[in-house]
Amino acid sequence: SLKHMTMTTGTNSANLYYYYSKKLLTTLYETLQLYPLGMKTTLPAGMGKQVKWLRYSKLNAATTALTESIPPSETNITSSNVTADISQYGAFVRISDLLETTAIDDVVESALTVLGKQGSLTLDTIIRTELDTFMPNQFANNKASLATVGSSDVLTAKEFLKAAITLKKNLVGPHTGNDYIAVVHPASLGDMMNDTNVGSWVDLNKYISPSKE
């Protein structure tokens, strides 16, 4: 009698050749958002590990009328230093000479790209942490802290207005031209664009073409 046998790729995997596509897949990285917005200071070599800026105090309005021929009392102007300590951050990848010689990809060039992107993410993460720690924070619906913010406490046009008013009251001028700048997470931006209250993003863009940016 004759037996019927079916040969498949599963039973004969040793006969298969694995093709390695040399097209490198792209890794999705975050781009710098906060770093380009701030003031940069270059620390020259040999100048220590701390940077200092000088700031003069604000003078209140002089609302007392002058008496003719009598000079006003002298005004004292005070100054203070704002300091920043220099810290180093970094990472490295160890690549063997055997891997560099035999790998199908230029692993050194690829590692440099990955490390460069890590450096960008590191800068923005450190800046965000410093801002969260040392600058005043505003939470949606007047919540006292991030821990008390719930799922219904979302970003709206009203929150942007409150933030702009706070900046103006503290004499913080616009960043560029007449505009204040905000860096917004995509999820929070979606909340704002879904806001349908009077004066909201949806309300203001009913009869105009919104920016594509």
C-alpha cells in the first residue's frame, strides 16, 4: 500500500531561509518642546559650577504729589541673585568590535542617533520637573494639587484664560509678539478641542477656519 504524506513549512522549517530586510525601521521619538522656549546661558570654561543672574526689585507707583521746591525722599533700589547649579547627565552604549565588524547595520551610527534622541528627551524632562517643582501650578477646576484632579477636571479654554490673567497680573509679558505660549499634551489638547461651552474652542471656531498647527 502507498502512504500519502504532506510536507509543510512547519515540519520542514530547517529548509527555510530568513531574509533580513536592510531597511531600518524608524523609532518614534518625542521632539524638544520646552527647551527651545527658555533663555540659554553658556558657562565659559573655568568659571565654576554655578551661574548667577542679577535681578532688581520692582518699584511701586509714586502716588504722593510733590511739594514745590522740595525734593522727594530718596528711594532705595534693591537687587538679588538668581542662581542655577550645573549638573551633568549622560549615558553610553558599549559596542564590541566583533559586533561592529559583523553586524548588518551600522550599529555605531544607529547608537549615536538613539543616544542623541535620549539627550533631547532628558533635557525636556528635567525642565518640566523643575517647572513643576519651583513654579506656581494651576490645576483644572481650582483643584489644590495634582492628586486631587479627577477624570472630569479637564483642560478648557477657561483654564487658558485663567493662566493668561495670572501671568499678566504678575507682569509676565508675552513670549513672542502678543502671544503667550503653551506646551500641551495631545490628550489635554483633545479635551480643550471638545469643549462646547460659550467661548470655548468649538464655539470660537464655528465660523472661521482654525489653524492646522
